[in-house]
Amino acid sequence: MLVAGLISGTSADGIDVALVEISGAGFEQTVKTVAFGTTPYPPPVREAVLAISNAATHTAELSQLSFLLGELFAESIARTVEGAGLELADLELIGSHGQTIYHQAVAEDCHGFSVASTLQIGEAAVIAEKTGVPVVADFRTADVAAGGQGAPLVPYVDYLLYRDADR
């Protein structure tokens, strides 16, 4: 299965795309990197992302920026796929972490309730529409909702890549 993994870190310096071939399952599962690409954010977009991260903002700006990042993420995937000599139709799945603009994994008071929360933008529906490929997203959100710290894939990927048969 050819999968594109997509992330933009808290530095908001760009969009990273990894194309990987996943085969097998369980202990027999293998992951092979096919291609990798980074697309820098245009400076005004980076400035906008950093300006709304952990800050009060207008909902219109948040919504527009989320859709814009979805467009940029889709373009970055297309560029990486093309650079690898492949076509978007070769992809079976895209996993998008999105762009974290707020992360608070430890519950705090919110109007008398104890709430942990996280917010990632980069609209997955836009990515799916522009690429024609199914998109899985909200990994961090799902993990925080389940009581985690918001990094649910790291332990599993570490296990897959670095496990030892004797330990």
C-alpha cells in the first residue's frame, strides 16, 4: 500500500511529505520510504500560522487559513508524488497530522469543567478533494480525547522500526 504521510511542525517552516510503501501486518509489517519532500510555507502564510498559534484570533481567519493549508498540503503531496515519478492515483491513503496551532494535553479549567484540548488546521476534506485520495486525520485530537498526550503514532512507529526480537 502506497501511503503519503503529511506533517507541518510547530516551527511552521514548511510541509513535509513522506511517501511510504507499507506491506504485511503485525510483526511482519514493513515500511519502506519511497520518497520525501519538503515544501516551505510562503512567508506570509508562515507569518499567519505563527500569529494565530496560541493566540486570540478571528474565526474567519482561522477557517480561511485551515482551508488554505489544505490546498498547500495537497499541492505539496502532488509535487512529492510527481518528483518520485508516480501519480496521485498510485496513492491509496494520505495521513495528515495537520498544523498544530494550539496544544494543551493536560486538562485545565474551562467554564467549570476540566478540559484538555488540541487544535490542528489544514482541512483534510480539502486535501481529499484536491488529490482524489482518502485522507485520515485528527490523530492528535483523537489521542487527547482518549486521555493521551497527543502523539499516538510515535510509540507504535518506534516499535515497528526499532523493535528487538529478544526484548
